[in-house]
Amino acid sequence: MKKLFLYFSLLLFIFGCKDETLPKPKAFLALEFPEAKYTPANLNCPYEFEINEISRILDAKGTGNCWLNINYPLLDATLFITYQDVNNNLDSLLMDAQKLPLQHTIKADFIEGDVYQNPAHRTYGMLYEVEGNAASQAQFYLTDSTSHFITGSLYFNQKPNFDSIMPAAAYLKKDIKHLMETLQWRN
């Protein structure tokens, strides 16, 4: 009987002490961003718009020509805004603005362009939403077709990894849409 108990204990020890490695369950980031509160941007430029209160406007390299960097420290991202006067060069400005999103097709999984029109504010343009590991997650341009032309590009200050930045990119795309909807030209 002792031998049977000894064999049974030995078998239980051998087969009962397996160290199985189990895969970790998938997890999702639970990122929570503050509710967007918009305020008019205090600009000395031929245009005005509203920005999210969590952002900071910086003059782009001290140019003084209404090129702006809208910095989002909490999200580690920057929206680069460029402004140009239209001087019989609208076609070339439009071609350049439409080429910019195409430069990201190598890394992008999908690029969607949405036409934007607001006749009340005399603003017309496009918003390009980029999905995938591209350097820029959104780009846009706005014009009044006669005097003003603005482009914007969203970049994160880290190596592109769409799965990681997707929640922040979605949050910032809403800000970009709000900027486009509130943009007005000054005379």
C-alpha cells in the first residue's frame, strides 16, 4: 500500500507541477481626454478661428507671417498652420495642398478626403484623414478662392504607431473640424 501511495504521489508531482505559459489577454488603452472647450484664438492675422483650451499657439519659428504651431502638450502633438496670400496662384496652391496627403500613401492604410464648404464664412477646402502609420494623421486646406489660403498638418512628436495614437488622433481631428468650421477671414 505504501508503494502504491508513493507511485501515486510521484505521478501527481510529475504531472501536477507543469508550468504552463498562458498568453496575456488583449487590453485596450483607457485614455480619457478632457472635454473640448473652445475659445477664440487671439491672432494678429488675416484670419481667426477657435481653438481648444488645452492647446497653445506658438509663432512658427518667429516668422511673424501668420504661420502658427498649435501645440497640444497633453497629447504630444502639433498642428502646423501655414498662411499664404492668393496672388493669381490659386491653382498652384491647390495642387501643392493636394499633393501633401499623397506623400503619406506609402505608410498610410487609408486616406479619406472630405470636401468642406461654408459659404457664410467664404471658406472652401478639403480635410484629409489619414489612417495607418503615416507621419501625419490629418491635413487640410481652406481658401476664400480670391485672397487667402491656409494649410494645416497634424503631427505627433513620436514614431508613428497608429494603434497607439488612434484615440489622440480622433480627438484632434474633431479639433481640426472645429477650427475649419469657425475660421473666418478678416478684411
